[in-house]
Amino acid sequence: MSQSIPLQGMHYEIHYAPLFATSPELSFPCDAEGHVSIDLLSNRARNNYFYARTVIGREYAPPAVLPCEMH
């Protein structure tokens, strides 16, 4: 499996927008193609990521890969 290398200074996050106001927005670091390094996530973030993926179309809109600034 190849891993893409981000362009200098470019970082990305995969963003899950809720379909309802009762759910939080969720974002996770990823590469430019939307691949998330599962092993780098905390247990809570990993559970949230898997949950968001599971309920696409029912609780979350399809995800978008967005450029972001690293802090």
C-alpha cells in the first residue's frame, strides 16, 4: 500500500457534516485522497470515525476532503 506525501505545507482532513443538528461535525486528519491513518487516532477518534462512516446517508452527509492548517 503506497502512502501519499503531502505537498509542502498542505495538510488535509476528512470532514463529516451532520444531517441533523443533534449530531456533531466530525473531522479527522487524512491525506489528499482521504485516507485516514487509523493507528494514529485515539480510541475515541477511531470509534467516531468508524461510526461516521457507518451512518453516511442516515446521520452524516458523504465526507469531504478539505485542506487545513496544522497547529
